[in-house]
Amino acid sequence: MSEPHTNLEHSIDTATGQEAPASVSSERVKKIFTDIAWNYEKFNKYSSFGQYRSWLRTLIDKSPITSDSLMLDIAGGTGDVTFTACERKQPASIILSDYTPAMLEVAQARLDAGEARGVAVELAVVDGQDIPYEDESFDIVTMSYGIRNMPEREKALSEMYRVLKKGGALCILEFSTPPNPLMRLGYRIYLRWGIPAWGKICTGDASGFVYLAKSINAFPDQEGFSQMLRNAGFSRVEYTNVTFGVAAVHIAYKD
Ligand SMILES: C[S@@+](CC[C@H](N)C(=O)[O-])C[C@H]1O[C@@H](n2cnc3c(N)ncnc32)[C@H](O)[C@@H]1O
């Protein structure tokens, strides 16, 4: 096991990466996701040209989930990670958590429609930076597109580490940085112009999507985020790029 060495009091503005009180980002992010909850899936589908489903599949396929796994999905939103896990791996149980109740309302509708396929799925309002579960409660913690939106990232990773059992895995899907300079340039242009345009088409308001693009630009690249995971105490830290490194799946263990 690596020794954790992080400042748990550190907080940033998630749009810029600069030091700022946590409330600046937390309140902004909660409002954005409350406003777009029922259009969230449509935006994902169009803005990623349908790629987002294959990224979710890669996340679940790389995650060491078994039929005995007790799984916690942090920042689980409308349930994409949870329901993909139900479809592909059928863990013993999943707590699908998020701190925006409007996103969980959509998840509840999907649960009611049978997307859990018999897996025991429970919904919970949880802040990923202050997790209300006991130490060593879960085999698997998943999170897609959550950590980038959290102003207290060190605290969040330390909380996820705390609630994992020894030998358990943290499995994260997050936007990242294409290593190829030409792809990177194309991606930056798409973030600047394409993402807000899709946001306006899908939800009628581009402002939340201008934030999305800024937060992606301000997020550490694959190596930088891997180092944050090591700093939080995780070992066997690995990542897999998807679609030229536009996003990456990170797997890290608590040994
Ligand atoms: C881009 S959505 C991702 C949702 C889902 N994981 C998916 O892949 O579709 C980001 C989610 O993070 C949630 N979130 C942001 N900060 C959070 C925090 N501190 N604790 C828990 N959830 C948070 C938001 O409410 C939102 O539902």
C-alpha cells in the first residue's frame, strides 16, 4: 500500500483549477445538473456521437466486478454506470448515489422501468466528498464524470479509499487529454464551440456546457490524475484511453 500524502483541506474552482472555496463549484454544479437532468442522456448521446455507451462498457469491462461484489456508484447521476454494470456483470448489490436529487429522479424512473435486471439497486443522496458509509464497506467504487466536478478532490479520493475493502478497486471514467497533438487541437476546438452548441440544442441553454468544456480543460491529464490516485494511497494504478484519449478509464486498488 502507498502512504497517502494529500492536503484534505484543499479546494479549487473546478472551472479553472485555481484555489477557491468549495461552495463556488458545489453550488454551480448542483444547479447545472438540476436544470439538465431530464435532457442529460440526449446531450451525452449527441455530443459524443454515440461513443459514450462504448466508454461505459469499457469502464465496466475493465472493472473487477464479480457476482459477489458490493458496489458503490458515486456521482452516479441518472444511472448510466449502475445500469451498465447490471447489464454486463450483475454484482450482488449497488448503491447508486449522487448529491443532486433531480438526477436520481431520472435514475428512479429507469429503475422502475426494470433496468436493474434483478440486481439489488438502492438510490441514495450522497456527497462523494463526505461519504456516509463505514470504513471498508465496498468491493468496488465506481465514478464516471464525477471527480472533475468535485472541488475537494483529495478529500473525495480519500473518502473512496476509506470505504473500499482491502483488495477493492476504484474504477473511474473521466474526460482526459488526447496524447496526439493534432487530436488534442481538434478536441480543444470541439470543446470550445461544439459542446456548447450541442448543449443549446439539447437543453435550450449553453451556459452549463461552457462550464463543462472549461472543467475538462482544467482537469489533469492521464498521468496527472494517476499521480493523484497514488497520492491518495491507491496502488496498481492503471489507465486505458478511449477514443484517442478524449476520455480514460482509471483502475486503482486499495492493497
Ligand atoms: C456528468 S454527471 C455524471 C453522471 C453519471 N456518472 C454518468 O456517467 O452519466 C456528473 C454528476 O456528478 C454529480 N456530482 C457532482 N459533484 C458531486 C459530489 N460532490 N458528490 C456527489 N455527486 C456529485 C452531479 O450531480 C452529476 O449527477
